[in-house]
Amino acid sequence: MTQTEFLNIVMPFKDKVFRLAKRLLVSTEEAEDATQEVLLKLWKNKKKIQEYKNVEAFSMTMTKNFCFDKLKSKQAQNLKIVHSNYEDKQTSLQKQVELNDSVDWVAKIIEDLPEQQKMIIQLRDIEEYDYDEIAKMLDMNNTAVRVNLSRARKTIREKLTNTHNYGIK
Amino acid sequence: MVLNNIEKLLEKYENGETSLKEEQVLKNYFSSDTVAPHLEMYKPMFEYFLVNQQEQFTKDVPLKTKRTFNYKWISVAAVAVLMLGFYFKQPIESSYKEYAYGTYDNPKDALNELETSLAMISSHFNKGASTVGYLEEVNKGTSALGYLNEIEKTTSIIFKN
């Protein structure tokens, strides 16, 4: 398999891998490293890539596992990954001004969710995978995904309603 | 009517029962400007989802093709070197023989050459031998010293007495 063939396979979902990694690891740099690592692993095993039924789902599972390993090792070192994205690449200053605080609130709320719910929200509401795919990626069954998703959505809504009301009441 | 529909969808959404299409409807609704005031709190959520979809991975991935070095080629190279070695060894040896035994084909020529060179050696040798001739003078001197022995004999006789 040549480099271009590989890139053709990988390009469509590399951003998704990155976003999932960022959802779990929070820091952009860490997420970039994780993505790089995952892609390199895929590249090293490029001979086996044809055997995978769904490379994308496989890579997402890999990303999940890799990030969990990362988080575990950080915990073992008694180090917390600090959110220190000094330069914000995703939104220009203009956009950031436009976005009100409440969007940041959503980010914070999601950050506080349990990891599983975080991932499910990421995969469903941001990446828009269907339930079966998510179930496969996360190695869960379909209903468990739905239950977790519903919980996560409700939590977000509740917390948002609270903060929303602070402004009024 | 629209609002009613959206509220229903929201309920389904919270229960995790919406399809992707229905979720898209919700996203579109909340990204528009006409959101009902009592649903205002959902807006940042969907906005956040949309913003996050845009985030991209920009870092380069160094994809190196790992060159698996084939050790077979080393043996091939070694054999090649050996063959070259044997090939070049032959002419060197033969030229060495030529050098060692001279280049004369005709024995007479060789004999003449040998005679002249031997004559040259002997003449030089004689030069050296003629200088050695002076050593005979020393011998004469030592033979003269032999008389001193006579004197010693006579003096020893005298001292005995």
C-alpha cells in the first residue's frame, strides 16, 4: 500500500479521531499527539488494513483505548492534564466574541460528564454516527449507548437551564 | 405547529430516540435566529456541537516507509567481492614471477648480464680488500713487541735471584 492510498483511507476520519482524542484528553497538544500516534499505528499495520471491516470504527476504538491509556498513565503519575490551550486555533477572535459564554458553558458541562457519556455525546451529536457504529466502537450494546446518551443529554440540558436561569432570576 | 414539532423532537432527543435526520432538523432549528424564548437554553448546546464539528487536525504525520533491510544482499555482495578478488589475483601473481626471474628469454644474454654484474661486484669487493692491507702494518708492530717478552724473561730471572 502506498502513502497516497493510505492517506485516502485515513484523511476522511482523521479529524474525527482528533476531536474524540481532544474530548477525552482536553488539551489540544495531547490530542494532536494521540492522533499522530493512532495514525502511525495504522500506518505500521497497513498490511492488515484491508482485513479490517471498518477502518474508521477500528481507528475510533483505537483512539478511545489510546486515550484511556494516556489518562491512566497520567493518573498514575499523579499528574492532571491541564487545559492549557494557550493559542486557540479553532475559533478566530471575531468568532469567539460572537459566541457567548454559554457555549463555553457547554464545553465545561461536557467536560464534567463521565468519560463514557462524553464519548457518546462526541460520537453522536458532533460526529453523527449511528447507534450501531457507536456501539461497535465503544464495545457496548445498542441500548446501553442510548441510555448513556439520554443521560448525558439530560444532564447537559439541566445544567444549561440552571445557568440560563441565573441570568434571569 | 413547527414549535410543537420541535418540542416533541426535543423530548425524543433527550430520550435518545431521535434518528440522525431528526437531530439534523433540531440542529438547523437552533442555529437559526428564530428560537422560541423558552427553548433558548438549548441553543448554546447545538451551537457548540456545530462549532466542534469544524475543528480539524492540522499536524503533520510523518509517514516513513520502514525500509526492511534484506540481509540476503549482504551475502550477494560478499560473493561478488570474492569473485573480484580471485579475478584480480591472477595477473598480479604472474607479473610478480616475471619480476623475480628476470626478463631474459635468451640464456646467452642472461649469462653476459650475469658476468658483467658479477665483475662489477668483484671489482668493488677488491677496493674494499686493498684498504684492509694496512692491517698488516699493525701485525708487524705486534711482532716487534714480541721482543719485549725476551726482556721480561731476563728481568724475571734477575728478580728470582
